[in-house]
Amino acid sequence: MTKPIPRIVTGETLGQVDASQVPRFAGAPTFARLPRIDEVKSADIAVIGMPFDAGASFRSGARFGPSHIREASRLLRPYNPAQDAYPFELAQVVDAGDLNLNTYDILETLATIEAGITEILNFGAKPMTLGGDHTIALPILRALHKKFGPIAVIHFDAHLDTWDTYYGAPYTHGTPFRRAAEEGLLDLESCLHVGIRGPLYSKQDLTDDATFGFQIIRTEDFDDLGTEAIIAKMLRRVAGKPVYVSIDVDVMDPAFAPGTGTPEAGGLSSRELLRLVRALDATNLLGADIVEVSPPYDHAQITALAACHLAYDLITTMAKATAAAKKA
Amino acid sequence: MTKPIPRIVTGETLGQVDASQVPRFAGAPTFARLPRIDEVKSADIAVIGMPFDAGASFRSGARFGPSHIREASRLLRPYNPAQDAYPFELAQVVDAGDLNLNTYDILETLATIEAGITEILNFGAKPMTLGGDHTIALPILRALHKKFGPIAVIHFDAHLDTWDTYYGAPYTHGTPFRRAAEEGLLDLESCLHVGIRGPLYSKQDLTDDATFGFQIIRTEDFDDLGTEAIIAKMLRRVAGKPVYVSIDVDVMDPAFAPGTGTPEAGGLSSRELLRLVRALDATNLLGADIVEVSPPYDHAQITALAACHLAYDLITTMAKATAAAKKA
Amino acid sequence: MTKPIPRIVTGETLGQVDASQVPRFAGAPTFARLPRIDEVKSADIAVIGMPFDAGASFRSGARFGPSHIREASRLLRPYNPAQDAYPFELAQVVDAGDLNLNTYDILETLATIEAGITEILNFGAKPMTLGGDHTIALPILRALHKKFGPIAVIHFDAHLDTWDTYYGAPYTHGTPFRRAAEEGLLDLESCLHVGIRGPLYSKQDLTDDATFGFQIIRTEDFDDLGTEAIIAKMLRRVAGKPVYVSIDVDVMDPAFAPGTGTPEAGGLSSRELLRLVRALDATNLLGADIVEVSPPYDHAQITALAACHLAYDLITTMAKATAAAKKA
Amino acid sequence: MTKPIPRIVTGETLGQVDASQVPRFAGAPTFARLPRIDEVKSADIAVIGMPFDAGASFRSGARFGPSHIREASRLLRPYNPAQDAYPFELAQVVDAGDLNLNTYDILETLATIEAGITEILNFGAKPMTLGGDHTIALPILRALHKKFGPIAVIHFDAHLDTWDTYYGAPYTHGTPFRRAAEEGLLDLESCLHVGIRGPLYSKQDLTDDATFGFQIIRTEDFDDLGTEAIIAKMLRRVAGKPVYVSIDVDVMDPAFAPGTGTPEAGGLSSRELLRLVRALDATNLLGADIVEVSPPYDHAQITALAACHLAYDLITTMAKATAAAKKA
Amino acid sequence: MTKPIPRIVTGETLGQVDASQVPRFAGAPTFARLPRIDEVKSADIAVIGMPFDAGASFRSGARFGPSHIREASRLLRPYNPAQDAYPFELAQVVDAGDLNLNTYDILETLATIEAGITEILNFGAKPMTLGGDHTIALPILRALHKKFGPIAVIHFDAHLDTWDTYYGAPYTHGTPFRRAAEEGLLDLESCLHVGIRGPLYSKQDLTDDATFGFQIIRTEDFDDLGTEAIIAKMLRRVAGKPVYVSIDVDVMDPAFAPGTGTPEAGGLSSRELLRLVRALDATNLLGADIVEVSPPYDHAQITALAACHLAYDLITTMAKATAAAKKA
Amino acid sequence: MTKPIPRIVTGETLGQVDASQVPRFAGAPTFARLPRIDEVKSADIAVIGMPFDAGASFRSGARFGPSHIREASRLLRPYNPAQDAYPFELAQVVDAGDLNLNTYDILETLATIEAGITEILNFGAKPMTLGGDHTIALPILRALHKKFGPIAVIHFDAHLDTWDTYYGAPYTHGTPFRRAAEEGLLDLESCLHVGIRGPLYSKQDLTDDATFGFQIIRTEDFDDLGTEAIIAKMLRRVAGKPVYVSIDVDVMDPAFAPGTGTPEAGGLSSRELLRLVRALDATNLLGADIVEVSPPYDHAQITALAACHLAYDLITTMAKATAAAKKA
């Protein structure tokens, strides 16, 4: 039985469920109501969920993050006026579902993620990951590094995430970028943290962090320098490099992202963060993640709405690059 | 790419995602993590969502009911000890997705539902519907009646739902069973309401209701007669008849079903209701619905958990009948 | 301008806004959408709010109780099948609004309440009070006692409320019935607490309590004796006496009444409590209160729904007595 | 009985309940605790509720918006320092209650609203409407147009609301301003949207929109141009025209307005929006609405507080014009 | 500085902060406002928190369980009328704080717990543990077994918790009692599960479970047999044996325990569960735990209130045994 | 028994529980997991809770504020990069617990607070108070005045809090600064309110306020003047004076501080407020308070997170002064 679901089809891309025909509250919650990966022959960008929070050191709950973000993403529409582009026409974007991660075994999880991202890359797609806690960034970088060499990471977060160990554990949500640096995955001249704020364990954290190739843009800098200056600084830092973007939603203030695991007062607004992300237009984006959405602490999808809009703009940027590459 | 999802396969049935291999918080939220209808060749029982609440007269929100119930149904497991059966082995159960209903046009919605249920019946499956508001019961009965003739309805609800019109509207969540009776869809000797309570517009409501073929079992009767006597009465009423079960979650007390549109204090517990539903074992069940789950008023999935367990037990009953029929 | 609001008018009573003409979510939230006291010439029963919680010793918030209960009461309908009566036809029931109580001065508040209730009694009406914390019971009893002499109180509560002082304060939500006894307001042979449970400060609490004329029915007794036996005991205790009913919603379990100030696990269900209240039919009811509804701790109006249904049944009982008296 | 409620009376106006005599949590929740329309002989400004959400395409719930906003408005006080004015002295402001709208019939609802607003205008008052979903703007504009001719609309919203149809329905919350333009209700040189953001269905939406007389100020423009420049642009656009203001609360970020139906990340703060609204001082304001407050998604009245403050400032602006006109 | 906190001192016991002198919302939230272990020389019963949820297979959050239960326990009072005893006079009860558990290392956590409980036993106290997920029961049983030999476990739970592994992990919240049986910690003739319900992975689960020494009392049995018969069965099963009680709060219905990780519809009420626990009076109780309270899913402390009352009654039972032993 | 809790010990200060050894969700919730006052010999700064809300005129609940803020403060770490300082090394900071305040007697409470603060001052510590409603500021100022003479108060609040009486009550949360001025506690040339906004009772409020020594910086000024200019103005006002800082969290917008008693739309962000507070570095800070955190209206600790970060920065400022004084 089952009639075909009315979708927006443009050229060779299979797009969203057509919201003019099917209410947005109906049907399966794939990201932005895009096709599943098994419904297409090829894909340029793959949204993939990583339901995992065993790396979290305070509030847990991010294991339910991917399905929560997908539910909120029902509202996304085809045309992105902020970037003047139709992302789902410019590129074939799909929902690749969730990776099957072992909540009881971080090492196995790291291996599964690395393999999963490698598979997506081999399929020809760029990964747009929905976390899960920040532990997942490390194996993603491992997979990207195998294919692209050292990577410039733009890391939006309240926290450095370059700590060494927690209670002896080397692989947690507080350590991915130290491990990545130690493993040689990062371009040591080109990484930066944006939105850092809040108390640290030690001033040494900052010293250590610098050795891993990170420049720091603090939340306070937004008030001192203005957003445009920060965008310029950010783009200068990664200019000409293959870039990976990693967004911890706690870079936003708890008012804009209550549903997260390690909130810090005094953060960015969703509008500031979207502005930064949209400025990435000219960069060579290899992929991106949005992590640390913890649904049990969210309300009325405030956090998930910001997260899915961020993913939407990151996808748009990647789609524009895809289209440009195809044309070239 | 995409590896096959590890599923429980038994004989000819394609079952749930194997929870021993994939955490229950991972993957797409089909009902009970069962296969989609397009993944099977045939089906015995089809879970179908009806995201619609334009028939609601007080709190709305049931349009998000189907996806909310599916999220909660991730916890369901293969073996039902209460009925000593493996429902997803006994029958091929699938998730048929949501019907595409027009929130602005009740009449069109009635037609779409009738067509959708007819299609499911023609596919050889029994419908297990997730509402949506109670308006949807009418077109389901229309479709069933076309195929099976007059139907004995067991209607669990705090309310009679046999009112005539609201503000001139004949098709709302308060009127499906009056319309059904007027259209000759009901077996006038065999219907009953279970769990009626709360204030009415008029004593005449009761008189009218009786003419539509309904016997009434009030919530108070549970205390006076005991559950066993009520089960006996219920089974006697529908004995030998083709039966349709319609459950409005407001038959439960607001403590057990806060997420609903027209709550009434003093209702059944989820345990009492499950007991009644499991007692339907011997009946000739044509299909069932669970309606009026309104997610914005739910908390920690209390209502959705009860709803998905009720669906699970109704499916088990239908699956046992399916298996018996196949054997015979 | 302003057209008349369509109301149900029966004989001489001005009833609810007609829900067949005006949706229940529209219009001003008087109790049950009944007329305001200034819209009628006389009244038999007056619903009156007492927004006050300065007597609360743990969670506060009950100052918002009256408006919260009224919002939930929009759902109440004209005919009460549990008592087979139309309460708003049998008697003129009105919403007398809120008393203007001084949150900073308990003694002034006690005086204001006593005067307010006296005024209602002089107006010819019985008071159905919506609290507010339990402190308010004392001045209500003072006003009733002036008119009717010693009163038999049926007190539904998890707590005795016959403590002496808190931190030196004699008039709080934990002391109204001790004060009432000391002041000679109670019929010392005829009072009883129903639903007592949870830890006490001392075994002496029970001894003291007995001297104030109270018999105790514990929650555990419901399981040991059954509800019918308890009803019989309750009716026997107050037989032939003028009765006042005071319901602290914490007599219900936190599942049925989360929105309250001093919750205790293991309480009554709303169904049990409604059954008890409806059994009061034969008593000579002088008035009643429902107290300790604390909206900031409620969810989806669970507590308020139970509270307004209890008020509805108490009103029905009083209305039946009113009608009987008029006939006689 | 019933003593008069202590009110602030100034010259000929009957003002708020006097908060120095009655706690703000006590008494009936009319808007800002102002008198009901039936308590005055004439009124300059009438607050009117439109409990209706059948035009909503995603989350519903706005049918409870009017009573939710009124509850939050208990906090409003007599003197508005931001505009240096006593709005309720300058003009007689009243609460006209709710219109009685048919949730099952959009066309009937449109007619009822048009008639209701016409009645308010004939009563000599300007309408300050509390929604309800945005569908209600169309019939308000119809009524205003009959009296004042083509109208300049300042429309604060994340969305254009100039779509054509949804699932064949021409009158929904996404279409009022297209319908208004088609019907000739708008001044085609003078309308503007403020706060537009988020994905669109198509770039064509923008082209279509321009033909209906709307200029667009995007949320991003606030960062690029600054608020003062936007205010200047806004005032220039409507200079000398009769103006109607329509505020969809989703123009604010979900952090400031979680309780709404179609949220978009990256919006205005309540402070920015209040600044814009207060800048309307010099305009010829015919009336205003605040719509799409959906209480089941609100928390701690965050959204309702913003909504009632916006209404308060709009009323102040209208009251100043009233006073100026009376003087003249 | 710091004046002594006014405490109830009785004979040799240091009791609760005196609620007649200090409001219950003031001061540090030790369990029941009892003294810390470092404030006493010896203790008979030690309440100990185990903030750990890395063993949870579905919803996490129980790591915040201990502090959440302690907050709710502020309401507990000195005299327990249900057992006619003053638990904190009969025995010295203390709050031993939380164990310091490694969220990233289950094996280390098991060792830490075993050592911690051993230390408590060596201190002469019985452990009353606040979880944390159910994984913690295994190391507690190990410590008890070292001292007392094979143990009769009364296990209140919706689930058997005798599964083998999840995703290869042997030590999780679904396996403690299988591991305990395999390690010879259990008295194979005397264990029982109470409150089992909900779907299972396989019928084999029941067969396996029986070999570990467990008798099963299903939730349905409460309706069939009545609570008294179940109590008799339970007491018969453990008669004369050293008993350990382990309560997973999901044995209660989600209405009574929404804040938990793996909820199942149709469970016990808090009143039923308290009745069972109070019936343990005559048993030789070695210790007890209450686990799986997940605060992010709780509302108004519903779950925590039930949990702390259960702990209170378990402590009372242990205290009575302590007092009896001292006397003897 | 009980091993010592691993703490950070630096020179002579006893610091936080070491988060590298004990997870932040474990252990007793003293502020920032600092030592209790009875664990140290001397202290430079004492965090003290004042669980009291009987002075609140609208929403209550602040009585639970201290424990709520402490729970959120578990996340605070040792190094404050915003001020480049280790506050808990520079000074001995302790948690002095809660004062024991009488919820039924404001006058007694005022006396208890004055005595408690005096005791802290005599102990050699500066008070960092966690409220509680704003009534508590008056007795704190009385104690400070006795020791330091007239005080310059920087008062962050949406409201002036210089009203005269409410319903005849002179000591409430709306009056502390009028009483303080009348009693001569304030330096009449040096006080200021920051963040004032929202409707007032009367324009006279502003006139009165000026006579009490307050300059007013309105929220609107932040947009007109910019934050830097406001900081300069603020520092100029208090230059060279002994300063007390009093922060009502409602100075923030309801999006950033939903959990409060008298919210006003259009407020500061937590980032703006933190910037202002950090600018106090050069001032001679005698102590500070953070008040009006009302937990029942908070969500996901949004308000408490802002409150504990504000306290952390105030403590840092005081600790730097302490260290400087010790050096000098």
C-alpha cells in the first residue's frame, strides 16, 4: 500500500516533505523532514545522530539529543534567506539516522564513530552530526584527519574541552581537543575557541590550551570588540584551511540553551551565534557537529530550536560549497 | 552505505530493532521500533498515526500525539507476560506512519481517514490508531462498517461522546458515536461506554445515549462492583460480535493521564485500564484506537507511557487472533 | 455596548455561561463560569476565594490558589450524575470573588475573613471557600459558630492541624482546629479527621488532638476497613449535627495533588475522596472549604481539577439541601 | 452585599484596582485589573480577547492566550515611566472580555470578529486585542478599513504571514496580510514587517510580499543598522498615516517567548521590542493586537509578561493620543 | 562563631534539627535533617548516597538522585505513627554523605561501593542507601555477604534485573541480581521480586530468573490476591533469614514515580508500596536501598517524596530491631 | 569512620572539594562546595543563606532560594578568568549555612538578621548573602552601618524598593531602602539603582526616591549610553566610599531569571549584569546580597546559575581586596 510521501524534488535532489501538502507535525521526524539515506543513491551532506552521553561529567541526558533536535527541525523550510540559498536543492542532504553507540564502553564508541564517519565520507557525503556529548568530536576528527590531514577546528563552547583526564578517564566530553592535538589531528596554527567563559580549574588550563593550537575568543570579547571584528578574526584564523566546526550549545546563555549539561551564565544569544555561523560562508567546511543538547532540561524546545537552526545554516554553507564544486 | 538495522526476525515476521544490540534511545521512533510498512510485503496489524486536533473543544495539542506516543514506545519489549505472548512473532506488526490530515477541513479529514483505513484493511491489516482527537473514530467506524457491517464498540472514556453539535459543528471530538449510530454503523445491542464520570450538560445526555446502543459503566461502578464483575459485564455485552475498541486516555485520572484535552478528576488508574484491556482476549477485535494524548500537557511521558502500553496489549490481543486464524 | 453573555437560566436561578454557545476557554474565569455575586439579587451558595498563604510553614504559593482553581473549573458542566442533580438549578450559586486579605498581617486577615463570611451568611448564602492555606478555617468557624453554635467538622487532611504554635505563632496553617476547639467553636463529640498519615512531631499530638473532639480515620484504614465502612463511620460521627467540611488537598497523594504545600506520600486518590464527599449527601452542611492548592507546584492543573470537582460536589450537596428546604 | 472594589479614580476615568489596598494576586483577572466594559459608560480603549487557534499550522494552544496574558497583567502599575504617562488617567481603558468565537468555523469567526471590532469602534474605543492566533488580524483590519480606509500596518513577526493558502485554506494564521492586501485594506506604500527571520518556503515569498505593500526589516538588520536607525525607518514608512500595529510574539527569540506556536531561533529580545513599540509615540494609532501566545508552552509566564507589557505600552501610546485629542 | 543547631537529643541519640525551632526549609539538607556521620561517635543506621547512573540503559539522571531525595526529606518528622515508633530515638541514625564514585569506570565504582559499605558495617551501622541506578545493589550485596553469608533479597521493581549483559557489559542496572546469584551472594530459597510487570525481552527471562532463587509477585497479583495475601507470601519467603530490601522506584506507577529511568505503566501506588514496606517489621533487616530516582524527570518532588518516606519506614524498622537488640 | 573529603588546600585557605577527585554532583551542597564555617578557624568571606519570603508582595517561594542557589553552585571552579584570580586562595571563603528566620514574624526576623550579620562581621568576615526576599537588605545595612557608618549602596533591581508601606506594613521587600534612608544608614550622595524599569505606582515614587540618596540608571540607559558609560557613572557615584551591593535577580529579564517573584519584561541579560558586577573591582566592598530567587518558578536552574555566578564574581572582588589588605 503506502502512497509516496509528497516531497520537493528539484533536479536531482530529493528534498523535504512538501509542507504545503503535509502538515509539519505529521510524519516521521527525520531531520528537516529530509529523506533517509536509504532513499537516495548518493548524498552530499548527511545528518547523523550520535545518541551518547557517557562522557558527560555533570548533567547527563544528551543521549536523547538527536531525536529531540529532529523533532524541533520539523519547522525548517526550504529557502534560507540569511544565506540566500536553497540548501536542499544545491546539494542532496539526507538523514543517515543514528549511529549505534555503546553507552557502557567509550573506547568501542570511539571506534564505532570513527568507522561511521569514515563510511559517510566514503559515501561522498559531509557529516553534520547531532550529539550526544562532546566526546564524539574526537573520533570524528580522527576520521576526517585520515582523509584530509590536519584540520582547523572552530570550536564554539563555553569551555575549552582541552582538559587531560577526569578521574583517570582520558576520553570524556572535557578532553576531545587535547586528545586530538596530541594525536596530531589539528592544524596547530589555525584552531580557535569562540565563546569561552566561566570559571576554570586553573590558569594553567589556558597555557596548556594554547599549546594545542587554539586561539581563544572570550564571550567578553563580543562586548569589547563587536561581532564583526570577531568574525574577521575567526575567518583570518582559518583562512585557506580545511575547517571543522564543533558547536557545544552551552556557548549560548542558559536562557537560550537551558537544555544542556554544563551551563554557564553570561553566554551568547542564539542570534549572535547564528550570525557567526553564517559568516563561515567562505570557508572550506569539512563537516560540523552540534552537541550537548540535553532534552530533560529543555523547555518548549528552546535549545533544540537553536540547535536545528544552527545545523540548517551549517548545511546551507556546505551545500553552497557543494554546488560551487559541482559547477566548477 | 547504511548497514541493515539489527532486527528480531522470527519465522516470517520482521520484528523490533534488537534492543540487545541497539540502545532503545537510538534510531528512528517508529512504534515499538517496529518496521515501517514499506519494509514489509504484508502486514497483519498496522499502527497508524492521526495527527489531528481540530475537533477538540477545550485543550488542543493532540495533533502531536502520534509522535509523542511513538517516542515513549521505545521501551516496549518483545514478550508480553501479561498475555503470555510474543505479539510481533504471532503477527506481522508494522508502523504505517501518519495519515496526512487537513487541520483546516474536518470533512476532508473524515474522508482521508476513511480512505486510509480502507486501504489498511485492503492491505490485510487491522488498524491500531494513535490519535489525535476523538473525531477520528467516526471515519474509522465508517471504513470498518463497509467491510464488517454493524460494529460493537467498547468505548473507554470519561465522556459519552454522543453529543449532537458544538456551535453548530456536527463532526467534533464530542460527537463521533452519535454520528456513528445515526449512520447505522453500530450494533445497537452491543456497544458500551466504560469509565464514564464527571458532570454532563444534561440528564438528557444519558437518555439520548441509550438510544444509540450504549450501555454505561461508570467509574463509580468499579468501586461498587469490582473490576472482575465489570469485565464480565463488558464481555457479555460484546460476546460473539465484531468489536472495535476506542480508548480516550481521559478515562484515566489526571494523575495517570495529565496530557489530555478534557480531563476529569476521579478516573481509572492505568493498572485498572490495562486489566480491562487485557481481558478482551477472547473478543473478535477488528481494530482499536487510543486518542486524546496531548503532549504539551504531559510530563515525563506519563500519559504516553500508558498509551503505548495500552496499544501494546491491544496489538497482542489482535496478534493472538491472527495467529489462531492462521493456524486454523 | 456589550451584549448579554448567554447563560443558562432556570426558573429563578442564573446559571453557568452556556457552553453550547460559548467555548469553555472563553470569557472570565468565575467559578464554573457562574455569575458574579453582583449580578444576582440573592444567593444560596457563594464561592469565595481567600488568596492568602502567610500561614504556610513549608512550600508557599497557595495565595494563587483561588484563581488557579477557577481556571480549571471552566470544565464543569450543569448536571451532576454522581448525585443526580442540577446544582445550579436547585440553588442560586454565585462567585463572590476574593476576600481582600493582608499578606503581612495574620490577625487582620482573621478578622477580615470572619467579617466576610458573616456577610455571606447574612446575605443568606452558604460559603464554599477556595483557599489559600489552612489558617483560613479558623475565622470561618468563628463566623459559623456565632450563627449556628458548636460545629461538627469533617476535616480531610494528611495532617491533624491541631498543633499549638510554630516559632511562637499561634495562628498558622497547622493550628486552626486547636484554636477552634479552645475557643469553643467545635462540637466536641462530633469532629473527625479523615486521611491522616505521615510522620508526626510526637505521639502526644494524637493525645492532644483527641481532647479537641476529633476522631481519626487514617489513610491505612481505607485498606483495612474499606471505603464503605469509613463512610458509615464518618456519617455516624456527625449524624444530626450541623457540619462544616474542610478539605486540605494534601489528603490526596502527591500523584493526585502535586500542587500543594506539605505533601505526604501514600495518600488518597481523587476517586476515593470524591466518593467520601458525595456520601455527605444526608448531612446538614453549613459550608465548606478546599485549601492548600499551590499553583507553582501543580502540573497541567492536576490538583486544581480535583479541587474544583470536590467543590462542585460539595455545592451539589448544599444545593440539594437548599432545594429541599425551599420545598419544605 | 459586596462592597465596592477599591479602584483608582482620576477625574472621569475608572482605573485599576488599587494595589495599595488589594494585593495583586487577589480579585478577578481583568487586564491590568481594569474595570470591565459594563462598569463604565464610555471607553477610549478596549482590551479584548480573541480565544481562537484554529488557524494555527503548527503548535496550537493560543486559544488560552487571552486569559494567560490577563493573569500576568496583574503586575502592571499605573505610571509608565518609559513614556512618562499615566495611561489609565489619560484615557478610560477597559477590559471588554472575550469575543465568542467558533473554533470549528473560521468564516463565522472572521465575521464575529469584524462585528465585534466594529461594535468597539462604534462605542468610541480603540481596540487592543489579545490573541489568539494571527488569523484574527484580517477581520480586525476589515472593520478598521470600513471606518478609516486603507491602513498602514506595522507588523512585528518572525514570519511574513502573506502566504496564499495552507492545504487549500485561505484564512489561516499564515495568510492574513495577503488577504488584507487583496481586499484593498492596506495602504500599499506604508506597510512594513519588522523582525522577519528564519527559513522561508521560497524566495518568491519575498517577491509576493513586496506587492502587498510591505517593506521588510529583518532581525539581522538590528545588528547591522542599530535600533535607532530601524526606528527612524519604521516611523518614516508610516509617517502621517493611520497605523495599525500587529505583534506576533514569535518576533521575539524563543528565550523571551517560548510560549508560542511557530518559534524561530535568533529573534529580538523583549527589551528591543519594547523600545520599538515605545517609539511609536508620534503615530496615529488606530488599534493593535498581540497574538500567538500559547500558554501550554510558556514557563513562569515569560511570554505572557512580555505580551502584557507590550500591550501596556501600546495602550499608553493610544491614551496619550486620546488625551491630546480631548484637549484639542 | 556559629551557634549550635537546635537538635532533638534523646538519651544517647542526636536527632533531627528541631522543626519547632528551625523552619524545615532552612539549613543543610542532610537526610531528614539528621546529623552528619562526623558529628556522632557511633551510629546504628547510616543513610548513604550513591550518585551514579552510568549503569542506566535508558533515561539517565539518577546521579542527582541522592541530593534530590535529601531535599524532599526535609518534611519528615520524628514520630512514625504507622509503626508507632520514634526511629531517631530508638537508634542513632546519621547521614554518611555520598560515596565518591567514578562515573567513567563501573568496575572501580563497584569496588568503591563494596569498600564503603564494608566500612559502614565495620562502623557498626546498617546501610540505608539512596541511589543512583540499580547497578549499586551488587557491591552492597558483596559487602553484606562477606559479613552475613547468603542473603534473602526482597526486590521491589517493575523489572527482574537478572539479565545477563547489555551490549557486552556485565555490570549494569539490569543485571545486579544475576551477578549476585552467580557469585553466591543470595540465599537461593528466599529471594523474591515484588511488583514485576511490563514487557520482557523473552519468556526465557522468567526461567533464568527462577534459577537465581527468585520468586515473582507480579503487579497483577495485587488485584487477584489482595495486599494482605501478598504480604503473607513475602514474609513467608524470607522468614528467619537475614534480609536485604532493594526498592527500584519504578515499581510504582509513573503517576507516583515519574522521575525514574525505565518507567512502566500499571504499577503500584505509593500507598500500596508503603504498606508492604511497613509489613517488614518482623524481619531481620540488614540494610536497604532505594534506587532509580531521576530528578530531571520528576515534578514537584512526587518521586522524591515517595522515596524518602520509604527510606523513613525502612529506617524505622531497622531502628526497632536495633532497640530490641540493645534491650536484649 | 569517614575519610577526609579531598579539598583544594592552598597556603592557609581550605578551598573547594577537588572536582578532579569528586564529581560535582556528589557530596553536600555547600556554596561552591566550600567548607562549612565550623570547619575553619577564621574566614574572610562568609556565604550565608536567608530562607525567608514573608516580605514578598506577589509570587512567593524565595524561602527556598538559598538551597536552590547552592545546588547550582556545584559547577563553580577555582579560577576566575574574568578577574584573573583564584578567589578561594586569596581569601578564606566559607559557607556559614542559613540563618534561622521566623516566617511568621518580620520584626523578629529583622533582629535575627542584624544579629547574624553582626556576628559574621565580628568573626572578621564579609557577608555574601543569598536570599530570600529583599526585606533582608535592611537589617544587613543596619549591621554594616553600626560598624562602618553611612554606606553607599549599589542596588541592581527592576524596582526602586523605596516604597513606604504595603497594606500598612512598613517592613517588606518593597521598602528596605526607604527604611534604610530614614534610619540614616545610607550615604545620601552615593547610592544608586541600576536596571530600573517597568511601570510604577506613581511619578512621585521617583521624587521620593531621589530624597533617599539614589541616582537612577534605567534599563533603557544601557541602549542609549552603552555599558561602558554606565560602568563609569556607577563607579563615579561610589568612588572612595564603603560600598554594599544588593542584587535583585529581577534586574535581569524574565528570560534570564524566570524564577523570581516580581518579574518585569525588558531587563538586562546575565552577561550585561556580570559585566557590571566585575567592574566593581576597584571599590571598597563591604558585602553583598543576591535576592528574590524563587525556585518554584525557575527552570533548569537558569536563574540559580546566574545568581551563583554573580555571587562568585562578588566574592572574587572581595577576595582580591582581602588579599591586597593582607599584603599591605
